Amino acid sequence: MTGSAIAAHGLRKSYGDKTVLDGIDLNVPTGTVFSLLGPNGAGKTTAVKILSTLVRADAGDLHVAGHDLAHQARAARAKIGVTGQFSAVDGLITGEENMLLMADLHHLPRREGRRVAAELLERFDLVAAAKKPAATYSGGMKRRLDIAMTLVGSPRVIFLDEPTTGLDPRSRHTMWGIIRELVTGGVSVFLTTQYLEEADELADRIAVLNDGKIAAEGTAQELKRLVPGGHVRLRFTDPAAHRAAAAALPRAACDPEALTLQLPSDGSQRDLRALLDRLDLAGIEADELTVHTPDLDDVFFALTAHATGAPAPSDRPAPSKETVR
Ligand code: ADP
């Protein structure tokens, strides 16, 4: 399985008569970030627990860090780090003591343990807080300590289960920087997240889990191409210009009250130039032109709306837009 940090084929897991994972395939190339998305209860945490050897699968050919989980779970475990919802941080002892405890668990000689702990506390900006009980740390500091503790064992594959849930935007960005650094260091990351922006920002490949199956898999760009919804919107202040534009662009959806026109578009330069040429030819100038390309939210809602009862993309608040004047 060289080249794959994680390779799963036919992964199955049921609890009672509820099938949580219905024979899924996953492949995470070494040194990349893979993000598993899905609505609540889709089975993301179950997948993390199985692939990190905490829970046994019912079936599947599973390899992590080059080891077959059916026969070499212990060897795989030695190369795995898990952080997230089931954090290992003990709030009653200090950050430094948590780190040293981890070093002991990994059987590092005392001096080596102290060196590694000090280095990681420094790297994760926790030196000032190192002698304080972890219970006094902010959410962001606890997550940083959690990752630092995971790194004591020099894992090659790290599972991050919703690493930024509940963090403020600044701490979230700090965490993103940390995750990018891990990957630069050659670590492979399996990330679950509720924030589509996070997957878009960090993941090389994304899979959407729904109804026990992988509903779609690919790069963020590939997934965005799966859903329609790209369009250009023109806005006018002069009703006469709006009427003239509507006549020149008969394919456009026209809103006479808002004085707008909306046309399907892939947002490409060629498409926009053709539109601008037609407006120029008719001697019409729009007051505003906005381009909307589908975002990961559109993809997620389109693929999972059925299961969650979530609103369809068109019912959602307008996503961020890129404005060209
Ligand atoms: P997610 O992380 O995507 O929110 P989970 O993996 O936590 O989803 O849960 C998937 C489904 O499996 C849920 O319906 C949950 O209730 C069920 N489940 C998870 N763990 C157990 C368990 N130990 N026993 C019974 N059902 C479980």
C-alpha cells in the first residue's frame, strides 16, 4: 500500500440493525489532507474510530500507514495520532505535565521526554501557560495542547475529528496554520469537519458521506462542478436600461422590481466576455455585475438535503459573491 496513508475498501459497520457505513472505499495519499464531510449522524466519527483502531469494523480491507488493521492493528496504532472530540487533555494537571505524561506513555527516556515536551510547547505557543492547569486554558489553547500531545508519538497519520468546532475565527485560523505545517512535515491528515469552508481551505480531497455511502468524492473544484447554480447577475438603476437589456438577453431571468437580470454562466472569462460584448453591442451599461460560482455549501446541500431535510440551495441565504464592476 505504498503511497497511501489510508486505504479502505468495503468498510462496513452497523450498530444493531442500523447500517452506519455501508461498504465505503477511501483512499488518502501520503502527505495529503483528506476531509470527510457529512450531516450529523452520517458516520464520520465511526469512520475515524475504526480507521484509528479504536473500534472494529464489521468488514472491509483496511490499511493505515502501511499496516493491515485486521492483523497489524498494534503496528498501525503506533503510527497514528487522534485528536478532537475525545481529547486526551487532563484538565487537572498542567500543560507541561500532560506533555510529560504523553512522553512516558510513549516510553521516551526522561531527558528526551523533557526535550520533546519543551520543543512542542514552544512550537504551539504554550510556554507561558505551561505551568498552569489545562482546565484554565481557552478552547484554542486546549486544542493546541491536544495536538502537541499527539505529536509526542511522532505519528505519520493524524485523525482530526472536528478540530475547530466551537473555536473563534482567530483560533480557527491558527489551527489551519498548524494543520498545514503538519502536512508540510510529511504527515497525512484525515479531517472531519462541520465547516465546509474548512474543507475547502485545507483538504486536497473531500468525500461527502451520506446514508452510509460516499455520495461524492474529489477535489473541492471537482465537487463544485457537480452542482449547477453558476450564474451572472446584472443590476440596473435605470428601468429603461433594464428593459433594453432584457430585450437584448432573452435567455435571462428578469426581475423588474429589483431591476436585475440573471443568466446561467460558468463564470469563465470567455463566458463573461461574450456577455459584455452583447451588452456593448446593444449600447447598454449595467450598474453592477456579480458572478456567482457554486461553493462547497451548494454541493453539500445538494448531496445531503434528502437526509437532513435541509433547505435546497436555492432557499439558502445568498452565498458570498465576487463582484466585478
Ligand atoms: P457523525 O460523526 O457523522 O455525526 P457518528 O459516527 O457519531 O456520526 O454516528 C453515526 C450513527 O451511528 C449515529 O446514528 C449514531 O447514533 C450511531 N452510533 C455511533 N456510535 C454508536 C454506538 N456505540 N452504539 C450505537 N450506535 C452508535
